[in-house]
Amino acid sequence: MFVVSLTYTAPLSDVDALLDAHVAWLKQAYADGAFLASGRKVPREGGVILARGERAALEARLAKDPFAEGGVARYDIIEFVPGMTAPGLESLKEA
């Protein structure tokens, strides 16, 4: 599993110009089962994505994010193995 931290590298006006395309990209990743959760950082200086799958596939998907293609965000990927979860989230555990 992965935590992806996006940090904006351009003014919010540039980010906002790509927001609709970014949201469509996110929706496709959810439909594909790759993303589990996402949202804005507070303060609004980027976002966070909780993802599953293989790292190479995630990196390829991130490269196609309109934010990446538009050069308005940097991505940091943290891989972890969930060993404990809150009730109801047991399906996220890995061996």
C-alpha cells in the first residue's frame, strides 16, 4: 500500500486550471480499484492519495495525472504494509 503526498509547485491558479481534469483522473483510478482515499492537504498546498497495487503501476499512473503533465505538482511515495486497521478496514491488511 502507498501514501502519495502531492505538493503543489505552481500558483493555485495554475492548479485550479487543471482541477477538473485531475478529478476525472482520480475518478478513473477509483474505478480501476487503485485508489482508496484522497483529499486536499490543510493548508491547501497539495494533496494525499492512499493507493494499492504495484509501485511501477502507481508511478506510471501518477505520471499521467494532469497535475504531473502540467508541471504543477511533485509526488512523494511512501510504501507501507498495513498490519493493523480499525474495525471495518480489515481488507486493507497485508501479510
